[in-house]
Amino acid sequence: MSSPRRPPVRQWVRAQCDNLRAHLLARKRVTEEQIREAWPRKGAPVSEWIRLYGTLRAWIYEEATGVTARGAAEEQVLEALRETPERVRLLDGTTVDVHPKGLDALLWCRARGWLCEWLAARLEALRQAAADGTLERLEVPEPVATMEQIEHELAWQLGAIAAVVTHPGPDGGPYMDPQADIPERWVNVNPLDLYRIHAAFQKVNAVRLEALQRVAKPQRVGGAEAPMSWNVFLSSLAMRLNEDPANLARNRSLVGLLATVRLARDAEPDAPEVPR
């Protein structure tokens, strides 16, 4: 009696890859983009499908031995509740802590970020016009001095942002004042140091907020997320805690407040609603 005929290697490997892909996507271990990047092109040889099979099996192994997505998210939420800063090593070998910030400081940082983008765009436009010979002297009588002034203001704003986000605690300290003296270390700070500080700032604020979404979803009303402004959120929370909304905006990190309210919401049905 002959043994049952086995399917061709390509067909078998493709079927295995389809099953593993479905498993990984369902468990949210990888993204659709990661799958697309790894997936062989149309008409690819069997060797590429075998390579993909090995990649998918490696991702499955990471799932079995590593921290789950929810577990990692819960760790981030705990860091948010503790308002833990992120340590950054600068090029000179020293370290600074980048802190999760309250709504007051976050809005300040956003406004300064927009201003920096505006200044950088104008500076680049002036430089390009000067290089092309199209700079009108009537519009910019002293182009060199004007560009130097813009560079000085841009450097000050970037230094002020670095000073604010590294100031201990959720507030921005004295550096949110337009007349404040910026610490010497942030005057003409190296762009690579700014990049590292910005990455840490994103981690302790935006990334932890994204992790919170995995652990505690926003409140839903009628099948949709309940829209709410930040001022209404802080006002309702302040009334519940008998606090001044301005104090909450300055003295508690926004992600810490959101984590506290969302995690308490399941245990307390009358807990304040949370913005999206």
C-alpha cells in the first residue's frame, strides 16, 4: 500500500506561513507593515518562502519566551503612575533626566515646537534666497544680521525646551518665562543631544500614553469614544479631588493623571470621563 502523497514544498510552506501570519496578527505580536516587508514577492522562489517561515517561527518563539505586548504596556503604565523620568546620556558623557510633564508644560512645549518650525523655515528661505540672488534688500535690508538674529532666537527656544523637559517634576520650572536665563549647558546645545532628549520626551509622554490605550481603553458612549476637551477633564477631576485645576495642570503629569483615572474607572463606575 502506497503512502499518502505529500503536498509540494511550496504549497506546504505557503500554508504554514499563512497560518503563522494569522496567529501573529491576531495576537498583535507584529504589525501589518512588518508582515508586508517580510512577505515574498509574487513568483518568489521556494527559498524565500522557507526564509519567511523561519522568520515567522522566530517571532512565535519571541512570543513564547519574551514579554507580551500587554505585559510591556503594563510596565509602561506603571512607569506613568510613578512619573518615572527617562535618563539620557549626552555627548559629553554627562546624563540628564527627561520628565513626564503636566498639561501646562506640554502645551508650552507644543507652542515652542511650532515656533521653532516657523523660525527654521524662515531661516532656510532666507538662506536659499541669498544663495539664489533673489533676496530683496527692501524687504530685508540687513540679511546677514537678520539671519543671525533668527539663529540666535532658534537656539534660545531649543535650549529653553531642553531646560523645561529636563526640569525635575511635571512643571517646567522657571524656564517657561520668556525672560528666563537658560542654563549654560543648553546654550547652543549639540543637535544630537537635542535628538536624544526629544526621543526620551516622546517615550515618557506619548509612548506611555499609547501603552495606556492597550491596558485601559477610553470610555465609550454609544459605541464611540467619548469626546472631551482637556479643560473639561481637568475641571471635572479637580472637582472630584477638591483640587485647583491649575495645580493639576502644573503639578501632575498628564499621562499619570490619565493612567490614574482610567485604571480606577473600572473599579469606580462614577469616576470622571477621560478625553480621547
